[in-house]
Amino acid sequence: MRTPHVVVVMGVAGTGKTTIGPLLAARLGVPYAEGDDFHPRANIAKMTAGIPLGDEDRWPWLDAIGAWAHGRAGLGGVVSSSALKRSYRDRLRAAAPGVVFVHLAGDRKLIEDRMGHRRGHFMPTALLDSQFATLEPLQRDERGVAVDVSGSPEEITARAVAALDGLDNSTQSSEVPRP
């Protein structure tokens, strides 16, 4: 029996991290942690005001997520985090070396439409451009997969599970083209 992964579901705002994360955790039989819950209040206030976070804002947040992932090593878990930059993912891997990334990737227009229809979230659509400008997709030396976000949450989750299964059967990361 293989040890369950600690999976970081990543991507720009509006890709479905908060929707797909719990579905993926349920499919894998592991707990889910909402990455937004790890943000200090000051970060939420900035984003609510439409101010993009800088790296200094993100370090404590990433460290908290990394500590959670470290605590789940060998047990498995799923946590959401935008993890937009390689340096952010490196910081998560420094805390929890075995993490695997599922990059939810999709067309900007689709993501903007989804963001425009969600209610009660602090991240305004106005920050989407800064998210895409910051995004550094997974590199070949990073353990993870990219999953297209078109379709239903169940379809996206099924693609993520299949991609993770494929990753388990290979020695390299698997990057799918950006839709």
C-alpha cells in the first residue's frame, strides 16, 4: 500500500481550488485544508481592498501551509494555495519535501466568468490580471500535474485523480499544455 500524497491544489484565483480541493480529498480519502484560512487578517484586508499581495505578505501564509503539509507527511492530505511562483512552491517543498502539486489551469475568460459569479469571496476579479502576470507554471523538475479546469467539478476532479495516478507511475512531473 502506497503512502498517500500531501497534495497542494494550486492556480490563479477562480480556478476552483476551494471546490476541487475538498472533492479531491474525498476521492483520495484524506483531509482537506482551505489555504485561505491560513492567511493573516492583514492579507485578507489587502486583497479585499483590491491590493495584490507582495512576497513579504505571502511568506507567513506559505509557512503556515507548509507546516500543515509537513504535519500530514505520510498520512496524506489536500490543501489549497495559489502557489503562483516557483519560489512559493520551493518554500512549501522546503517545509514538506514530499508535496505534490495539482495546477488547476484554464482559459482567462472562463476563470473571469467563474469569478464574476461567485459570492462571498474576498478576492475581486480586478486582481485576476496580477495573478496571471505572477503565475509561473510548474517546471519539469517539479513533482506535479496540470489539470484543465473546463467542465464540471466532478470531471475536473476525475482528471486530477487520473493525472496523479499517472504521476505515481512515472518518475517525472507531467505538465499539460495551458488551455
